[in-house]
Amino acid sequence: MAKQAATRILALACLVLAVAVVAMVLLGGGEGSYSIAARFADAGQLVKGDLVEVAGRRVGTVSDLRLTDDGLADVVLDITDDSIKPLHEGSVAAIRTVGLASVTNRVVALEPGPPEGAAIADGGVLPLSQTRGVVDLDVLLNSLDGEVRKDLRAIVREAAGVFAEPAPAQVNAGLAYLHPALSQTAALGAEIVRDQDALEQLVRTGAEATGALASREEDLGAGLDSAASALRQVASERAALGDLIDRAPVTLRQTDATLGRLARALPEVDPVLRDLRPAVAPLERVLRQTVPVARDAEPAIAAIRALLPEATRVLRRLPALDRAASPALASTTTALRELLPIVAGLRTYGPDFIGGLFNGFGGAAGGTYDANGHYVRISLQGAPSSLPGLLPTPDFSFPSNGYRTGVTARCPGAAEEPNPDGSNPWAPDPSLCDRADDHAP
């Protein structure tokens, strides 16, 4: 009996000790109590004892609700988690709902401010600009007009048909298939919550982005209207979209084959691209010069466009001109081909022609000079019989002495006396001239 009594006393002592420990944990304030007041325009059906959370983790409770002189609600938040004490300037408190709509499903979600901000002292106040209220379901429904409520009731009625048989079995089968994805999603959520600082930064950035979007409400409305119009246009092309979807598998197979060939070609292209690197900088300079050149070319292009109608009319006449000119050009080509040997033979007689023209009709002149300057010596040329009776007539008769007739094939350069170096007369082709008709030796 004594042993049983001792056992009971020991068990009772352990129970009292456990209750004391639990009381210290639940009621203790850590290193010290810390509370602030969050000022809301509407307390949103908060009650004492509601939780205060940071990223879904409990950090305190709502200890009191007070009405301010200007009709606002001060919600006193007792913070028991030492890791976030004290809060800093820039902290935001928001009332959130969890689970189904009820009076006891409210929590206060805290978003601590950056650590570099000033600390908020015990008993401090988060102003109205740093709190976010909650929109209750009944308030939301009351804001809808009659037409929207009617459409909402129609959606609810149609939703009942969506979940009629065999939809439940199909949903269950879908959930079975989704189980791995849901497990991975849960693991992803755990990883996200694990990095608290990164999550807070993401939440702050999201809040800033949301605020920026809210400030452009009219632009967003216009964008939604445009998107709705675009979707209506897409819906009006159902047949074309269906045809596109039918052809998509073949197109995707061809694309896959093309990408495979491209993958095999890329290793071959890489050396070419490396070799092209030195040409990139000059090409960039060329492209930079191309822009002003193209800009300066705009007037010329405009003038060319103005000439296009006239050019079109001219080009339309070219076929008729071609039909008329082709035979003439063919005949001219044949004539020039046959004339070419004659021109080649006459070309070498050019100096003889020029010398005969100027010496025969202009006489012989010599351009010489002395100390007085340039002077011209002019000589009279003629036959012995040019001045009859004034000069003695040689004792020979024309053309027996010194004169020849029938000279018709003299070589080029034979109009002048032969040079000692033998450069004239010149006979490149024996069939072109007869050396016997040149000057007698």
C-alpha cells in the first residue's frame, strides 16, 4: 500500500510539473512581452484569440480590439515569436480568411519590414497605410448587380450538372493520376516556405507589382476588353482552328525531323561562325552606314517610283522593238564579222593616210626655231614641167625614167623613204601588200 501511495504521489508531481511547463510555454512571453496595434478601417470580424501568422507560421495572437476616436479599429497583436521581434518600419498587417466562410476563420497575416528599417517599439502602431482589410463574401455578393447575380446563379446550377455521373469517377481517376504532381507540389511548397527570406522578398515584390497594376486600372480594363475582342475573333474561326489542330501532328513531326537535321548541322556551322567573327565589326560599321544611306535614298526611290508608269509603258514596247531589231542586229553582226579583216588590213595604213592628206594638200613644213624663236621653212613642190620655159627640162620622158605606174599594193609605211633600221615599210601579212611596189632599192 505504501508503495502504491508513493507511486501515485510521484505521478501527481509529474503531472503538475508538465502542466507548469505547458503553462510557461503557452503563457510565457519569451524574453519579454511585445505587442503592437494594427489600425484597420474594418476589423473584419476578428475576435480575441485569433492567430497572427507570418508566411503561414504562428507568431502570436490577437489580444484585444479597440475603437479609436476617429472610428477606426485598433487590433492589438501580441507577438510571441522571438525570431521576428521587434518588427521594423515597412511591416504590413492584413486580415485573411482560412477554410470555409465563418466568424472564426480569420487570421492576421504579418509581412515584416526590411531589417534595415527602424524598429517599431513595444506598443507601437501600424498606421492605416500599412494594413489591409478583408473582403467578406456577403459584401462581395452585395456589390454585384442583378444581372451578374443571375449569371452567377446560372453558373452554380450548371456546375451541378458538371459533377453528375460519371464525372465523380472521372475526377477520382484524374486525382489518382495527379497524385505524383500533387506530391511534388507539396514538396515544392515546403521548399518555398523553408527559405523564409526569399519568400518574404517574393511576397514584397508581388505586392509592389500588384500595387503598380492596381494604379493602372483603366489600362488593365482596356487590355481586358481588347483580349475579350481577340478571343471572340478567335472563337469565330473555329473551323480554321480545328483544321490547324488536325494538321498540327504532321507539322510537328516535320518540325521534329527538321530540328534533328538542324542539330546535326550545327556542329558544321560552328566553325563557320567562328571564322565570321572578324567580319562582324566591319559588318556592324557597314550596317550603321546603311541606315543614313537608306534614309538619303528615300527621295531617289520616290522619284524612281514616279518613273515606274512611264518605264512600264516603255518596257511593254520592248518586245516589238526586239522583234524588229533582232534581224538587223544579226545582219550587222555578220557584216562586222566580214568587215573585220578589211578593217584590220586598213588600220596599218593610217600613218600613210594622214601623212598623204597633210603633206599632199598642205605642203611640207618643218617646225624649227633659233635664237629669234620659232620659224617655218616652206618649200614648193612640183614636177619638172611645172614651170615650163623657166627651168631646163630633163632629158627623159614620163614615165620611162624614175616614174612607175601600176603601183597598187604598196606596204604600210612605203609612202616615206625606208628607215635604216628597216622599221618601214612594214608587211605583217604577205597577202596584205607587195614589197615590189615599195620604193626601188
